[in-house]
Amino acid sequence: MSIKEPHNAGRSDSRILYGAGMSWSLILPWLGLLVVGFAYPVFKLLSGSFFDDGFTLVHYQRAVTEPLYTAVLLRTLRIALIVTVCALLVGYPIAYAISKLVRPWSMVVAACVLIPFWTSILVRSYAWIVLLQRKGLINTLLIDLGVTSEPLRLLYTEFAVILAMTHVLLPFLILPVYGALKTIPADLPMAAYNLGATPIKVFWKVVFPLSLPGVFAGCLITFILALGFYITPALVGGPNSLMMATLIGQQTTQVLNWPFAGALATILLITTVVLAVMFRTLLAKNRGFSSGI
Amino acid sequence: MGQSVEIKDVWKSFGGFDAVRSATVKIQAGEFLSLLGPSGSGKSTLLMMVAGFLQPTSGKILIGDEDVTAVPANRRGIGMVFQKYALFPHMTVFENIAFPLKMRKLRRSEIESRVGQALDLVKLRDLGSRLPIQLSGGQQQRVAVARALVFEPPVLLMDEPLGALDKKLREEMQFEIKNLQQSLGVTMVYVTHDQEEALTMSDRVAVMNHGEMQQIADPKTLYREPGSPFVADFVGKMNLIEVTYVDQTASGALLKTAGGNRFSIQNLAVSTPDPERPMKIAARPETIALSRRNETSGTLLEGTIHQCVFMGSMTMVQVIVGPEDEVVYVQTEADASYKPGEVAYLEFDGSRTSLFAHGPDEN
Ligand SMILES: Nc1ncnc2c1ncn2[C@@H]1O[C@H](COP(=O)(O)OP(=O)(O)O)[C@@H](O)[C@H]1O
Ligand SMILES: [Mg+2]
């Protein structure tokens, strides 16, 4: 989680305290574990997608030409985008509230954000099943209120996927935005107010622009996590809301077509990296932010 | 263009704690008033109430003839320079200075010419396109001043604006701010904890302590006739010596130090000659004459030289009087040659020495 520190003094301090040898000997075991446990299998999976009795692009050809797979990729991008926007629209006001509220209340709101964050994603996703199913809380409520006579089909839809993913990913947006809001010196909004700005202008001309680094960081994290999200879409989504990660999961566990799963994974990885780089370029072009606040 | 500011019996409490108590002062249009006091004395709190960021618990604030107590900060039209400048880091110098004009919906051409004038005023003509982070501390300070003045406010507030600058730059800026204030005729309320700064810049100084305005006076009066031991101690270098009154003699009032040393002061006005009552005399180092022998007819305070500190244009001599090692500072000419341990006599100038009754509330 990248909460921006006002001064990053810690880094150079530890460099003085511990020599290079010490640092490496501490890092190496974990580096080894990472290579054996993560880098090698991923490399194996990704490289496997290029081989089938010798070098071939047939898996990629299939992934690109068969409409099902491009549709899933586009849907994944669309859902990730919608989830990011929803998380921003819901999360920004919450982050703003936490940064503005006084002591006991800010803690209460922060706890409401963080306690779900510390709860397993699996549990939170199942909670949505309980809420959204045919005889779940929401349908019961709607019928009791007379909004509908028949229970609505909420679960196993794209709506359910977006709703649950937004909820699950919300803290990843709130925390960086909160961090950015907290680093804005209190005298800046005061100065704007003193210079004749209305409270709304104070927000849009000063507070919001200065929180953009946190907004960008939060959106990027949320978007990337949403692109590769597996558990929540698999649990609350249906065949019509299939996403890339679920598709890759099916290929490895049910169809056992590992090279094709590798090809899909490579495509998802490249898409993610390209979008992340585009995002960062956009951010760097944004005047003032590269030079810090 | 300045307008008067009237603070009428203003109180501010934070949950039972009175940060400002019964502040009352009328600042004339175009006057430079400093709020001087130690940290925590309520200077900023009072300034925040004038600016409109804090609501007084009771009391009124008037600008010109208008009661602005209930007017929100963004409609008071008061200029303010913050301690850390509070420049918007995502805007250029030009945009920063244009901000108050944009909020007032001025025409673009008007904004450009006024920002240009403001930049000229603070001698930053060519730096309009820079970001605040690309400026030195002194330049940032000037931008903050330009931004606070560009919309021609009748009143300008500054809260320790020079605190972050080094000594030389600070003195330069004191001079420039004072000049600007005078030439524009804007009313200034200036917060500082630096008594030298307050004395050199102000028309009048209000000394604050524990939320109270202890004395409001022009710098000369404040320095020469401090109204309380606190003001005497806080403004300039001051010797405060505990004494009791003994008698009136031919050579002036005869006093006794806590250690039992007697000495007389010619021309000292004693309003309550009560031998039972502990008092304090306050004398500036430059008003005390130091000599090796008592050549006057009166009784002089006897002391032992502790140390001489050469300070360029003069020498500050520390003299120990009495058994409690009480130190009295005496200013002598630069090449005075007293040695530690030497006995010396202190002669006080009654017309330049203040006498305070030793009340329980003084500090
Ligand atoms: N918002 C606040 N809540 C509680 N106490 C405060 C608040 N603002 C200031 N104070 C207290 O009021 C007193 C005066 O503060 P301040 O006006 O900032 O002093 P100064 O500017 O003279 O250093 C201090 O004791 C401070 O702790
Ligand atoms: Mg202060």
C-alpha cells in the first residue's frame, strides 16, 4: 500500500545503518523463495504458451480470433474500469470524511473501512451471496416494501460482480486518497478561503488537485487488482459475467489446457502492464506532481 | 485605502480554557499594530478571529464601521500572510497571485495587469511562470505578500511571516514590508514573538501574555515605561531586582535588596512607600552607571564583577549583587576593563527606573 509520506527520511537512514552485505544477506533468502516459488512457475506457464511440439503461436491465434475470448477480455477491462470509477465515487468522499472528522469519529469511519479490509475476501464475497440471493436480504426487503412482487435476479450477474468487487477493493482506493489528503497542509485551504473562495471552490481548486497523486495511485491499484480478480467474480458472477482470471482458472483446473491458459495469462499481463505504463505517463505529465508537494 | 479594525472585549475559550481574554484595541486606518507575546499567549488565536477563521466566544470585531463578527472569512476581504506562506504548490507564481482576483471574477486583462503590478511591487517581475517549489524562502515570502495585497484589501494580517528566514533576510524583509505597508496605507496587524521586530516595525505594540493584552503602546513608551514586570522583562533586556522600601533620604529613596544590601536611587517615584510590601525595580542595562568607587553622596548598590562580554559597540558586564548570586546586567563602553571578582558600584537613574508592586499575578 503506497501511502505517501511527507518526507521519506527512512530510506537513507537504513542505508547508513546497514551495509550492502548485511542488506543482501537479509534479502537473499526471500529472493530465493520468490524465484523458486513465483518467478519460475510463472515463467514456465507463460513460456509454455509458445510451445506445442516446437515454437508456435497457435494458442495466441485462438485467443485473439475466437470471439468468446476477446469478449471476455473486453468485459474484464470494462468491469475493471467501472469498478475503479465506482470505487472512486464512493471512496473519495469516505477518505475525505476520515481526513476531516475529529478524533473519535474519524476512528469510527476508518474502522468501518479497515475491519472489512482485514476480513478474508472469501468471507466478504460469501456475504454478498447471502445478501443478493433469491431469498436474500435485499430481495426480501424489496418484496416487503412492495417494490417488486417477484424476487429479482441479482446474484450471478455483472451487477453483482461490480457491486461486490467495488466493495472488496474500496480500501485500496480509500487508503492512498486519505494519505494524500492528510499531507495537504491545513493552511492551504484556509488561504484559499481567506482569498475569497467559496467552500466549493476551495475543494475543487485546492484540495482536489492536491489529492490527485493519491487518486491516481488508488485508481491504478484498484484497476490492476480488478483486472486480475478471481475469487469474487467466480463466486458472485455467472456465465454472462465471466472474467479473464476465472477463464484462466477454468483452463488450468477443468480443461487442463495449460499452454492456452498461459497464452491468456500473457495477454492479461501485457494488457495490465501497458495500461499501468500509460497511466504513469499521464501522471508524470501532470505538472507539479513529479516535483512533489 | 486602509480601514480601522476594532476589537471589542473579545474572548475565545477552547473547552473551558481561555486562549484570549477580553482583548480590546482600536487599530486606526493605516496603522501598523504588532501583537507581541511568547508562544501560546493567544496571538494567533486573536488573528484567526480577525481573519474570520475562528468565531469569538464573546465580543465584537469591526472593520471600518461594519460589524464583521458574523461575516465568514471568504467575505471579509482581508489579506493574510501565513507563517509558512501557504502558497498553492500546484499553481505557478502568476496563478497564485491571480487566485484572489479570479475568485472575484475580474476580467482576464484586468487580472493580468494587476498581477503584473503586484509582481513588480515585490520585485519578482520575471518569476511569474515558476512553481513555488522553484523559489527560495525569501521569494516565496514575497509571493505570499503579493498575493495578499493584489486585491487591495483594507487590512493585512501577518502571522510570524518572517520566522522561517535567516537573520539578514529577515531584517531586509522587515524593512520592505514596513515600506510597502506605509506606501499603500493598508492597516496592518502583525503577529510576532520577536520583540526587536515588533519595536522596529510598529506604530503601536500590543503585548500579550496568557491571553491578555498587558499593554498597548508605541515602541518608545513600551521600552521606557513598561506597564508591568512581564512587559519590562519581555521587551528588551531588563534587570528586575526584588527590593523593599526603607526610607526617603536626601539622596533619594532608600531601598533594601532581598539579601539586605541597602542603596538609594535619586528621583525615583515611589507611589506606595510601604516597608512591608515587596517590590521590584526594573532598570535597563544602559541606564545603570558602573564605577569602581562610590563618588556620590548617596548609597550605591555594591556588587562583584562576574563576567564581561564584549559585544562590539559596547561591553555587557554581569555584576553579582547579594548572596543569592543575583546577576545585574550593566552596559558600559566597549573598552571597559573590569576583572572578575572586582568590587563595583551600581548607580540607578531614578527617572529611567520603574518600580512595580510585587503582586501575586505578575510573572
Ligand atoms: N483549536 C484549539 N483548541 C484548543 N486549544 C487551542 C486551539 N488553538 C489554540 N489553542 C491554545 O490556545 C493558546 C494560544 O494559542 P495561540 O493563539 O496559537 O498562541 P500563539 O500564537 O501566541 O503562540 C495555546 O495554549 C494553545 O494551546
Ligand atoms: Mg502563533
